[in-house]
Amino acid sequence: MLAIDLNNNIIPQLQPDDTVSKALQLINDFKVSHLPVVSEEKFLGLLSEDDLLDADNTKMRIGLLHNDFIPASIKENDHFLHAVNISNQYQTNVVPVVNIENELVGTISGQTLLKTLGNFSGAEEIGGIIVLEMEISQFAISEISRIVESNGAGILHLNTMVQP
């Protein structure tokens, strides 16, 4: 699933001339941790609630906080797992989606990412979850599949995670 498929325009965007107080009000109203900042449709970055709270004056224009903008976004044709990575990396519940010209086309909310990740991982599928821990050198998907299928079952989803 691509980012463009999850994209929405519900989360508001800020302009450099907006005030810190307006940005804080929008963050509070939409219950998000960050908001995208846009100038003439070009994405400038994400601005966090923490940076806004650290501002000296609530009447200050957010354009003056440009050094605090986080250049975190994904392209509209990126896989949604890239959005999950950006959300985790920058600890945000909003991931901006931009086109090739770096114009903001929308955002993906953390709630949408979580729901999509649950569907992607097969959390809604009927069946059991089997957790295997083994050495990477002993791991062979074909062997696991052979054992499962020889017992009249099937594998609907397979996820792996390497632990140090």
C-alpha cells in the first residue's frame, strides 16, 4: 500500500505567518504532536508542540522558528511502511506526504498508520499466531512452510524480526 492511498487532508497546515498561539490551538484541537508548515504549497517541515511551547512569545510568527522545522516527509509513491519508520524515527503522529515538487499533498495520521499496520500484519485474520525463535542460519521459510502445510494448515502472514 502506498502513502497516497492513506493520504488525507484532515490535519491542518501552518503558514510561516501564523502565530505560535494559533499553532498550539490547532495542535490541541486536532490532538497531534506536530503540524506541517507550508509556504506557497511547498513543504518546509514539521513543527513540534514542544518547540512551540519553548517559544518566547505566543504572538511570534512560526516562520521565526524555521531552525526547529523537522524535514520529515515521505513521497506519495513510497510504501506505507516508510511512513511508519518516519513516525517512529521522529516520534510524531503525523507524517506529511509530498509530491515530486515537494508540495504537500496531505498527511497520514498515526491512527491510520496503526490501523493499516494491523491489517498488513494479519491481526484481523482468523487463526493462530506461532512465534518461533531460532538462529538465523537455521531459518528457512520453505522448511517452515513444508511443516505447516504437511499438517493441513496454511501460512497467511509471515513476519520476521532479527534480535541481536
